[in-house]
Amino acid sequence: MVTILFCDVIGSTALAESMDPEEWTGIMNRIFDYLIKPVERYGGTIARLMGDAILAFFGAPAAHEDDPQRAVLAGLAIIENIAPFRKKLLAERGLDFDVRVGINTGLAVVGDVGSDTAGEYTAMGDAVNLAARMEQTAAPGTVQIAQDTYALVAPLFDFKPLGGISVKGKH
């Protein structure tokens, strides 16, 4: 059982096109700092940096009985902590971006995959796919969680129900 958190930077493609690659890399490194620190603070594991996004696990390789809660807290901290940096970049440089977070909890196979020459520590399974879809359909500046995570953390947070969401590959 693992809770998967995806977070990506909305508007990064347009921003990257508007500046020198080294300058953009410097900005993304600062953004990544805001995305990574909350995950680490709440005991999650950064599995992958993907261009302008992160993939993190709560419950692997180290498990805690409150991993879904930790993932939601990390997602909320990402949104809250990056807000001043977003405002600063907009005011100083006219650069506008936002982030969104998707979370799901479920069964997944977690470990090293690949070959002797190319591999990574990752999770595979439907739970991972649904977490990615939660992130892709989340509104800018929000944390969107799937039903399985909601069932585990409902009494702990205030939620805005979204109703049914059409998820690619799901019926």
C-alpha cells in the first residue's frame, strides 16, 4: 500500500520558451526546492524529477500508518509555500506559473525497475496511474485526491467535493 503524489508546474513550457535554457534551469531548481522540501519534511520519498514535475511516494520504502495524511499535508505545504515565490517572479520578472498536485492511495509494486544499464526506483500499478490523472485534472493551485485517499483522510481535512471526474482509461 502506497500513497503517490504527483506535482507539476503549470505554464512551464511557455516560460521556458521565453528565456535562456540556463536561466530557466536556475528558476526550475528554485521551484524544485519548494516541491521537494515538503515531501521530505513529511517523510515521503522523491522517486523522480520529470522536467517540470515530481513523483513522490509515501509508504515506500519506509511506511508510516498515516502516510495518506502525510501526502496530503505535503501537497498542501507545496501549494502554500510556493505562493510567495510565484508572486515574486510575477512582480519582478512578469513570469506567471502555478502548480497542481494529485494524490492517490492504493496497491503498487515499488522497487527498482529497468536493466543493468538503465533503471530507477519507481512504483507501478493502477494506483500510480490514477494519481497521475488526479494531478492532470487538478485546478491550478490545488491538491486533488482520489476516492481511496479521501476515504482514509476525510475526517482530518476540509474538502470541496468535485463530483465524478472523467478519468482516461477508467469506466
